[in-house]
Amino acid sequence: MTMIPHVTAAEFVQDYQIRLSFSDGVTGVVDFKDRIVGRGGVFVELEDPTRFAAFSIDPEAKTLCWPNGVDFCPTMLHALATGQGSVAA
């Protein structure tokens, strides 16, 4: 049985970039700009750099999340951190 890697650490880098570390040892920087800017809805709040930088790791889902309820699938984040993800959300 393959375990899905989960986010173990997250560090703001700059702009919309966050360095993520995963339970399988992978570390990479993910640029969220295309996933946030211009998307509307719940993402509008995260266009503000201060609000974007207010992320945390959800202790249950073990993925990146924001106070307004936005989160991303850890599998997708892992793919993006390793350069295997697509640009489309």
C-alpha cells in the first residue's frame, strides 16, 4: 500500500511562493500565483500578500490551508513541488 505524502512544513519564500516539505522527504517551492490571482471567489482574499502569507498546515488533512477555508490537495502540492504538476488548477 502506497502512502500519500502529506505536508510536514511550509515556509513563505516571496510573492506567492511557498517552500513545502513532505513526509516522504521531498522539498520544493510551489508558486501559487496562477492558482490564486484572478480566480475570484474565495481566492480574492488571498491576492493580498499579507493574507496569502497567513497559511498553516491543517493538523487533520495534513495539507496547506488558509483561515478563509482554502486548501489544496496534498497530492497536487507534491506533484507541483516535484515539477510534475500542470499549470491548470
